[in-house]
Amino acid sequence: MKSHARVVVIGGGVVGVSTAYHLTKKGWSDVVLLERTELTAGSTWHAAGLLPLFNMSYAVGQIHKYSVDLYKRLEAETGQNVSFHVTGNLRLATNKERMDEYLKYCGTANTIGVPYEIITPKQVKELWPLSDTDGLVGALYHPDDGHIAPVDVTNAMAIGARNGGAEINRHTEVLSIEQQKNGEWLVRTNKGDITAEHVVSCTGNYARQTLSMVGLDIPVIPVEHQYIVTDEVPELIERKKAGLPEMAVLRESDASYYLREERQGYILGPYEKGAPACFVDGVPDTFGQDLFPGDLERLMPHVEAAIKRVPTFADAGIKDIVNGPIAYTPDGSPMIGPAWGLKNFWINEGHSFGVTAAGGSGWQLAEWITEGEPGIDMMDVDPRRFGAYATKPYTKIKNEECYEHVFVIHYPDEERGAGRPLKMSPCHDRMAARGAVFGQRYGWERPNWFAPKGVEPKDQWSFRRSTYFEHVGNEVINTRTNAGLIDITSFSKFEVTGPGAEAYLDRLVCRKLPKGIGRINLSHALNKRGGIRSEFTIMRDGPEAFYLVSSGAAERFDHDYLLKHLPDDGSVRLDNVTTAHGVLVLAGPKSRDILRKITDADLSNNGFKWLTGQHITVGLAPCRALRVNFVGDLGWELHHPIEYQNHIYDAIVEAGEEFGLGMCGMRAMDSLRMEKNYRMWGQDLTREYSVFEAGLERFVHLDKGDFIGRDALIRQKEEGVPQSFVCLEVDGITNADPLGNEPLYDTSGNIVGRATAGAYGHWVKKSLAQGYIKAGMEAIGTRLEIEILGTRYPATVIEESVFDPENERLRA
């Protein structure tokens, strides 16, 4: 074994080997992979080898697509047969809501180029003649899908990695990992020590043990997954004799199982209720390339469902029950990217669909390591999307829930219940008493909408306009007419101070920093390609002091960025004050009247100008008031020490009674922000699109001096900005609205872009969307089409800010 490498990859499953393979493909040949036993010995060897392209995430969908495309060409490159059976994949639907899920997915599939067909029960019977199609309303068919031999595809990538210069060491157990003073990593193994510039953890079931070596608590815990392997089935034997092709992988989502052929028999893989998490406290030394005892009783409801759908399964004898550990995360997506708080330590863990995602995760992580940025927006899988709230017991119950929910309908407004409530602002119970129906964001409970008296405070999830549509509309109307109160304590909040604070922040954002004390700027931190990494509201507190606010979901993501860019000379101090401060937003035309009753601050337009902040008192409590908001109306964000929140809340509610103050939830806020065409970080603003493409040129100062991404923006300005951000009015739709990830077409039927967000504008009474299209098509009045739940609707490019385009209300 080498004593030094540029990159050490820990873990020899399909994910680790793919990572090593793709690093060599990027030209980094000095790569060493360490595997404690044999390649594939963890979960790879017992995986069923399925390659589902279906995924509602724009990022994960691209990762899966890349893997499937890669595996088809591996044999030609390496000489290793990967046993890829391109059988296609058939997802059945027994109800309209399931078909809506498939139709919503089809929009994502079109944006990333995944072929599919929506088919009838008759066509299902043609593809799967051994099935009973009673009760079906249709199906989703992926012709390019299928299954593969996990061991073979791992060995093929191992050959490719070795051909690229990588060294693979089996029976090499990592004992400890330490970062040296020079920044390099010292990895101690049972076969000696090796130092490396970068370390990548791809250890599957061992993720918690591996990451604990570097002081991280990672929310990855395996769950037991079982599948049944049957004896040969006469009907399948006869099909083979007749030269008929293998039938598609069958997934009956509404019965929560998959079924495929295996050596003229079947493999049945349910995702059952009650599947337990395992290795919560680590993998025991006694567990090697092993399995758990099968639990047939737990699988019986799915066995019975499979027999009903595929009658020949009834007579298939059970040859084996495979029950092995599969790594999970609380949201079911893997963790791919940099470790928080550590330089040059990378994570590729938590893969519940590891074979499907291995190729794509290795592809993007290798690009991230070698070039400094991934090629696609990876926020859906970024390890920093979780925070300290994702403790071991939380992870256990969420992962069990996630496993059980693999085949549930994934509504866009879905809110899962396990592990909640966890993080609550002090006014939580007060809002609950007013009918709040809560959602969760980064562990925080936030009111999504408010049920009026006589209405059950409960969501009815849907891909279409749901039962809460009317009530959200009333919140919007009242906020625009009178005023609304929003709890958004979940905002991430940071204080940056010290003699080097201004130079430090100036290098990170593309806009000049606010000069006067109390001034506020909306600023963007870019990656080196000019893509939007983070969005900060920055208030200058003093000559050497700044207050930063960013998305609630970005707390660890943004804190890690700010932390890793701190100068070494101690001239800058960074404090994460997220949980120390609450935030209540008071917005609407009567917000000034309400606030005047409970503060002695001068709230006049001259005394408290738009885009400024002041330290004031509200009631008896100290408060930082910022005259900005995401609603697009007159109003203030009231940031306060969290212990004063209920006092401030009560004062506002009492003062607002005579002015018609109402509660306002997240769904109303989304409608309100769409009427102003405000961009949402992580949805409209991502690393995949430059700040110029996002239409935010007014927030860029190329002449202010160097900043991260400046060179890329200059090049893009010279060469031409390839895409434009547009606002759209959708016509002809009455029961649904754009939600994001809908393809946009020109009038000739060519895809020209994608919507990133959408909602119904209850005040302007329009269905609205916004997103990116090819440059040159952004002229006001341009006619396009948008695909919503399988139907194309006319969409027209409109002026930004359909509500209050001159910002008269904001500046009032």
C-alpha cells in the first residue's frame, strides 16, 4: 500500500468504487481505495440490482439517469460484463392520485431527458401478459430501465479505476483518521498509515462509525430490507423456451412492492411497515458479509397483493428470503458532497438506492473534488442540508418512516409526521390555537396555513388545488388588504464582526456591502462559475459589524461556507445566532399603523426608510427591525432575542385587532412572493444558474473589486448569457397550478426551458410560474407552453412583479 495519495477513498462497495473510477476519469490517477474486507461486502453484494429512473428530485433524477447510461457502456470500456437486463420498468397505478404523481414526475423527466410512456391497462397486459390488470387506471413505463448485477458493475468500475491508475487495497481496515497541521489527512489502517490531500467516506452501513472518527454525527442508519427469491415458475420457463423477452420490472406502488424475473423465477421486494433500523450503535465486529433472518410474516400483505396482481406467483415456491441492511437518511436521499467544518473531507453515504445512484454520485463528487464545484445543483443531496437536530434517535425513527414511505404517493405539499414536533418557536402554541397547520423545514415547525373556525386544521395533500386553497387565498387577501403576521423564526442568522469583517464579506458576495450603519443589501455569494451558492440579507451594524440572514434550510450549508472562508489571522469573528433570535414578519398596508401602537420609533418614511434596519423596542422588548420582507408589501421583519417572542407576538396581535390583522402561513407567503416574482433560494436560485441568468444584474457590481465568481461573470457577459429568467402567466387551467420542474415549450413543441416555481396569485387572480428559458425568448408577450400534470397550457411571458410593479407599496 502507498504511504501517500492525493485522494483516499474509504469503502469498496459500488459507491466507493464508482468514486475512485470517476476520479481517475477526471485525470486524478493518484487515488487509493481502502476496503476492510472484500469489494461489495457491505450491502452491494445482496442488493437486488434495480435501476429505477423514477425520482421526483431534479438532482437525483439526473444522478440516476447518468448511472443507467454509464452502466450500458461499461462492458465496452472494461471488458467486464455487468449483466445489464434492459427490461424496462412498469409502475402501476390504481387511482387518479397515483397517476397525478406519475404525471408530475413526467415533467421532471422531460426536463432532464428521461424517456417514458404513460400507458393504459391494456398496454400493461401486453407488456406483462402474466399480470391481472383489474383495478388499474394506467401505468408509467420506462423503456430504458431494468436491473443489473451489482457485483459485476462494481468489478467493472474497479477495472476502470485500476486502468486509470487507482490502487485498490482489500482487507485494509481504517482504524482512525486525523487531520495534520499542514491540512493533509493521516489515515491509519491495519496495514500501515497513509496520508492524503483528500479523503472520501463511502462506507455505507459503517458511515456513523467512519464519520465519528473525524468528530461528525451523520444522520445515516441502515434499515432492514427483505426480498423473496422464488423457485422456477413454469410459465416463465415456457416463455424462455419460446424465445420471449424478459418482462419489465413491475412495481405496484399502491401495494408497496417490486417484482422482477430472476432465473425463470421471481424476486419480490416489499417496502413493508415495521421494518426496523439496524446497527443504530454501529456494525458489530461479528457482522461480516452476512444477512439477518428472514421475517416472512412481515411480508405477507405484500405477498398476497403480488398473488392478486400476478397469479403465477401463488405457486412459486420460496427459495430464499434475503434480509440485509440498506443505508438510509431521514429524507431518503443520499449525502453527497463536502463534510461540514472539515477541509477536503468528502461524504458519499446514505444510499438507499446505491446501485442506481452510484454512477451518478461518483460522477458529480469527482467533479466537485477536482474542479471545486459539481456540474449540477446538488442541494437535494448535500450533506449540509441536515443540522444538529438530526440526532441518532431522530435519524432512527425518520429512516424507518422513510423506508415505509418509499412507495407512498409523494405529494408536493407532503409533510411527514415522524420526529415532530422538534424545533418550535416560542409562539408555536399561540399559532396552533389560531388554527395553524404546521409544516417542517430544517427541523423547525412553521405554520403552512391557518384553518378558520369550523374547519379541521388538517392538510389534504394533492397535486392539484387542495381543500386549503380557499383559506390560503383568504390569508393572501387579508395581508394585501390589512396586514398579516408570519412566524419565520427558522431564518438562519449570523453575526460577522472584527477589523477584517468588511474585506472578508466583500470577497464572498458580488454586490457592494451596505455603507451606512443600518443600511441593508440583498447580496449573493457565487461559486467560481458564477452560479448562485447563497443569498444573504446583510445589515451593517457598525464599522466592523454585520448581521446576515439567509434561508432557514441553509443554516449548516451557509455557516460551513462562512466558516471555511474565515481568514487565519483572527481578524474576523463569526457567530451563528440562528436559535438565539426569533423572527416575526408584520406586513401589509396597515402594518405601520399596528407597529406604531407598540413602539416609540419613528416609522415614517423619512424616519425609517425602505431597506434600512434599526434597533427599536416593541412593547417592552428589544428588537432589530428590518424594513424588508418576502411578501412584497409595506412591512418589517422583527428580529428579537427569542425569549421575548411571546411578549412581542401578544403585543402585535392586541395592537392589530382594530386593523384586521390576520395570521399568514408559508403557503400564502409563497403566493405573495410569486406575485412579486421574488426568487426563492434553492428553488429559483441555485448553483446551476448564474446570477445574470437569474435576472439579478442589479445586484452585481463587477467594478467593486475581486469576488468569487467575478471572472466567470465577465466571460459570460462577453460571450452571451445563455438563459433568461422569465415570469409567466398560465392560461386555461382551473384546478391546478405550476409547482416547479415543469418543462417549458415553444409553440412548435420544442423544450426551451423549465419552470422552477409556480403558484396561484390570489390577489392578482392569475396562475403564475417563473423559470429559465433560452436567451432571446424573454420578450414580454412571448407565447410559450407549460406542461402541468401531463397537459400543455398556454403561458405568456409577462412583466416582473405583476403586483405593485413600481414598488409603491414597499416604499409607502
